[in-house]
Amino acid sequence: MHLSPLQSRLAASLVASCLLILLYLVLFPPNFALAAELNEALPAVFDDFDLPTDPGPRGPPDAMYEPEFSAFDRSILGRAPDGVTSLTNNEPMPMNAEEGSTQNFVFALPQVSERGTEEGRLELRSEDNVSGEGNTGAGATGQEETGEEEGQSLTRRQASRKVYISANTCQQPQPIDPSKTTLDPPQLILFVSTTAANQAPGPLADKGTQDMVVFNEGAVVYSFTTDREVYIGIHAPNVSEAFSGIYNFRVVASVDSYYYSYNKDDLLLVDTDSQGALLVTHNLTDSTDPSEQAAIMQTQPYVFFAHPKGDRAVNGLRYSYCGLENYALIAATKDGRQSSLVKTSMTTRAFSKFPFAASGQGNLPKQQFFLTGLNSSTEYIGILARDGIDRGALGKRQTASERGNEVFQPTDFTTNSNRSNCALVIDLTFCDQVAYSVPSNPAFGNSTRLAEFYDAYASSMYANFDKSLAQVACEAPSSQRYSLARTCADCAAAYKAWLCSVTIPHCEDFSSTADFLQARAVGQPFPNGETLDPATLAKYDNTAAYMASRNSLIDEVIKPGPYKELLPCDDLCYKLVQSCPASLQFGCPQPGGKGFKGNYETRDPSGALRCNFPGSAHFPSAGGRAGVDWGVVVGAVVVGLLVV
Ligand SMILES: *[C@@H]1O[C@H](CO)[C@@H](O)[C@H](O)[C@H]1NC(C)=O
Ligand SMILES: *[C@@H]1O[C@H](CO)[C@@H](O)[C@H](O)[C@H]1NC(C)=O
Ligand SMILES: *[C@@H]1O[C@H](CO)[C@@H](O)[C@H](O)[C@H]1NC(C)=O
Ligand SMILES: *[C@@H]1O[C@H](CO)[C@@H](O)[C@H](O)[C@H]1NC(C)=O
Ligand SMILES: *[C@@H]1O[C@H](CO)[C@@H](O)[C@H](O)[C@H]1NC(C)=O
Ligand SMILES: *[C@@H]1O[C@H](CO)[C@@H](O)[C@H](O)[C@H]1NC(C)=O
């Protein structure tokens, strides 16, 4: 069948409308029902929402952003109804919204002529060579990039493009009396239309011509393919009387990729103590090229937010970058709040679930966040985020998502009680893979001093071993070597891993009840002078294993008092025996045998932290974290406003 252009347009419109209605019904039945009730129950309200004919009061004028209109935008503005703000590709638009109001925007697809000027601008921003291919955005490689001749593909680009709309709630109404409110303010709602008949999408516009997405924790992402102008409405719902204040949000439309996004890529919790925690990112590169690794070690691509879990201030904003900037108690960003509580640095320390799991793979760059000055016995959330604007120096042309903000899934952690005599140490010189809590005493000194004490001891022990190893014929011809499979370097590495884990006890609160922990120094006073009550003390035999630390220097110099030790993994000992010459006479106790209990522990097959080794961390359990709703991640919401 051959249709004339007009006929095919009509047919396609019809099909598109039907599909839209269908999709709408399938995806948003409850909201649909709610909106319909509103119409019937409150006909008087109707006019208030009818934006095109009622350019009544909106957000305060200071929120209005005056874009520098290019010739193209002006022509759009000319046609747009009053009170409708024009959006520019990849430019965030800040806006206030009072409860019950809808702010409307229009986004015109950048056309070929504008693409030229846009490329010019991008070229100025980063002095990179721009290939003829144009858009580098990950999302721009849609159906239009078919590798045809440039002229042909340009017409097709004009015909339809993928549009990415994203928004973040920066500010929301606050409870008048926080102690009396258990509710959180409602989320903003995004409405999108590509129909000229619905240029002001919103709660009371024709539902058949628009799509609706409720923000999730202060963020929304929505994409579709269209050849039309895109009409956007952001609606601030009515808020209960327990709250006051307005909403403020930023919305961006892009033809490249999402400018604001949120993702399920979590931080790894290494360990906590009574006032702090250590969290690390994933490997920032897989490359083993030393120059590339060195370049990444010079950057700090991520920022970090932390907030007490029990405080409601970030509720409803956890996926919003500007929301976290405004409300999170600790913001380790440029000029952020209480950022002195977070020491951010790069590390190549390896973290793994099992001892030696990462050996031989090279230690890859990561960013670490070392928090101090937190309250004891408090649950916090830590949120990793990325501010693309600050990363412009990477040298390559950035896509919208690289320029924009990305927020990652929160990681929960709980600080130890204020009685705890365990303190986190990181960045040791010799035992460079050690990053966990060790027995401590505030009177001894800060974390740096503590790290130096333990590191110096391990290092001095290693010097003795090194002398013994030097007696072994390491550099001898293979016929005279102690093993063909193992070298002295293997032996030295295995010894170092074992030594650091044995001489630097991994400390846990004395109040921890896990049965695999070993109580130490139970007869000695805590740093505050208290001693264990006789009933508790009576549970422990009067043996050195309980009465003292493994290394008496700890009790003599640091005097931590009673603590529990996460014992070294037995693998560390087996590896040592396997890797080193028999002449060094290393041996290991067997589980259940003499000398095992109180000195080693077997590892948990699932990777839960049950014994200590360099690079140990609190990996999330295999089933994932409970209670975090990640129903929607970037890319999951792709509902078609169909191409015509
Ligand atoms: C331009 O791009 C090409 C290929 O991507 C690359 O080989 C070349 O080094 C680049 N030139 C500059 C000046 O960046
Ligand atoms: C929102 O608040 C306005 C003003 O108080 C009121 O007239 C309207 O009925 C409310 N709308 C809804 C949906 O409750
Ligand atoms: C980092 O890379 C190492 C080596 O490839 C790997 O064993 C380890 O699991 C990675 N760590 C993380 C946190 O992804
Ligand atoms: C610690 O608690 C106090 C009192 O509740 C609070 O004001 C302060 O913000 C908290 N500090 C941190 C870092 O959580
Ligand atoms: C530790 O916390 C308890 C209650 O949580 C409090 O009574 C005590 O004063 C605190 N001690 C110190 C040294 O802060
Ligand atoms: C720790 O204490 C030493 C002095 O003992 C001081 O030089 C250093 O700056 C302190 N470090 C921190 C992180 O406070």
C-alpha cells in the first residue's frame, strides 16, 4: 500500500496516539485514576491549571532564567504560549514551583544548521578534534546512525531523534515542626507531550496526549524518539499543611544522553570505627598500562555525601545531586558542607572477598573516602556522586551525561559505640594493603600515629625474615632452586601478607557477639579506666589467649584494654608454607588441631567477613541489600512517544 505523505502522517499519528493511550493505561493506571477523580471531584480547580489561557502567578521571578536565544530558539518562543520556557540542548534550567503549580517548557530539536554551531561551541570548550561523526553521546547511536552518506543521514536525523529528559529536585517544602511529622513531601511529577494540541502538559491536560512520570527520590529520567517539538510540564503537587516552602528543580533536555542520572553502582564499605568509616569506589580502570593508571591517580573523579540515616532531611532527594548538595549533612564537594570530615584520596589497595583473590592481577586505582568526626553508634548513608562540570579537564569531548551529575545507590554503615577502643588506620607505608580498625587508645595518639606504630613493628619483623631468605639460593640456576613453581618473590609476598595480618590485629568492639571473634586483654582496663564486670570476666579462661594481645607490645605501649580480634585467615599460613623453602621451617596448625584455635579462623565460603587478610572489606551479601528500591535505573524507563 502506498500512502501520500499526508495520509501516512495521519495514519501514523493515529497509530501513535492509540499506542500512547495503551502504554499510558498499562504503565500508570493508579495515577490515571487519581487524575480522573480530580477532574470530576473538583471542576472548579480546572481553570487554575489551565496554563495556556491563564498565565497567572508562577514561581517568584528570580527563578526565571533568561536564556540567550539563538535565532532558532526565538522562532520557537514566538510560537510558544506565554509562561512557557524554552529549553536549550544540554543546558540545565533552574526553576521554582509552588505547590499545586505546573511549570511548562518547550524543547525544539536542534536541527542540522544548529548542530554546526553547537559543534563549534563544544570545540571551544574542549580543544579536542571533533570527528565528522558529530554526536558522541552513547545514546545518540540510535537508528539514525546507519553509516550512510552524510547528506542522507542528516535528513534522517532531522526526521527523528532520541530525546533524553532528566530533572533533579533541588529544594522541597520542609516540615514546620520536624518532630511532629512522619511524612515526607510528595515528589514532583513530569509530564511530556509531543502533540501541538497539548503544549502545556500537566495534571489536567488531555491524558491521551501526554506521558507522566513521578520523580523517584528527587530525580526523573525519561527518553523517547520524536521529530516534534517536545512540551514538558513539571507539576508540584499540593503539600500537607505540616510543610512550608516551595519546590526548586532543574530540568535538562538533551539529544545526546541523560544530563542527570542515578545508577546502581555502589561503594564498598571497608570498615568503621566509633567516629568514622572507610569507603572505596570500584576499580576506576581495568587498564594495566602504568601511564594510564598514573594519569587516573592524579584525578579524583567522584564526590561524596553522607547523612545520618535517622534524619529525614534527605528523604525524597537521595538520587538528586543538587538535593544532596542542599540537604546532606556532609558534602565532600568543592566548597561543600563539613567537607573537612572526609579525607578523599586515591589508592591502589586491592579489596577482595577472599585472601589472594586479587593477587597477580595488579592493584588498580580506586578513590577512597575516609570519614572522621562522626557520632558513635549512629547509622549513616554514604552516597557516591559525580559532578561532570568539574571533570572537564579530562581532555576529551564530553557527552551530556559526562558533563552532568550522576548519583549512585546509597551505602549504609553504622559507627561503633563510644566505648570502642578500635580505630581505623589507612595508608601504611610497609603494610600498604592494611586498611581496617586496630586496637587503640585515644591517649596514644591519632590514627596516623597508630598506623606508624603498627607499621614500624611489622616492618622490623620483616627485616629479620629478609635476612633468612637471603641465605636461600634464590638466584641459583633452576636445578638448585628450592622449587620450580615458586620463587623467593612469592615467598616474600606470602610472608608479608601473613605478617601484616598477624602483627596488626583487626579489632572489633568488645560488645560484638560473633562466635568467630577472639577476646583479647580481657583483664585490662578500657581507655576510660573501666574494667569488665566480674561476671563477664568469668566467661574467659585465665590464659594468655584471652588475657593478653598476641603481641605484648600492644598491651604495653597502646594499652587498649579488652577488645575482640578478627583472627587471620588460615589460608595466609598455608600460602606461606607452600610458597617458601622448607629450610625456613614454616608450619601451620590444622583446624581443630593444636595451636589453631585463637590464632586462625577459616574463611566463610560466601565471602562474608569471618577472618582477616590484607584487602578484606565488608562486601554486601550476595542477595543484595534489602530495603533499597532500585526498581528504576537509568535506561529502564524508555516509553515511546512514537516516531511519525
Ligand atoms: C584526532 O583524532 C585522531 C583519531 O581519533 C587521533 O589519532 C589524533 O591524535 C587526534 N588529534 C588531536 C590533535 O587530538
Ligand atoms: C490544591 O490546593 C488548592 C489551593 O489550596 C486547592 O484549591 C486545590 O483543590 C488543591 N488540589 C488538590 C488536588 O487537592
Ligand atoms: C578490582 O580489580 C581486581 C583485579 O582485576 C579484581 O580482583 C577486584 O575484584 C576489583 N575490585 C573491585 C572492587 O571491583
Ligand atoms: C552528631 O550529633 C549531633 C547531635 O545529635 C548533631 O547535631 C550532629 O550534626 C551530628 N554530627 C554528625 C557528623 O552526624
Ligand atoms: C557514651 O555514650 C553513652 C550513651 O550512649 C553516654 O552516656 C556516655 O556519656 C558516652 N561517653 C562518652 C565518653 O562520650
Ligand atoms: C596526628 O598527630 C601528629 C602528631 O603526633 C600530627 O603531626 C598529625 O598532623 C596528626 N594527624 C592528623 C590526621 O590529625
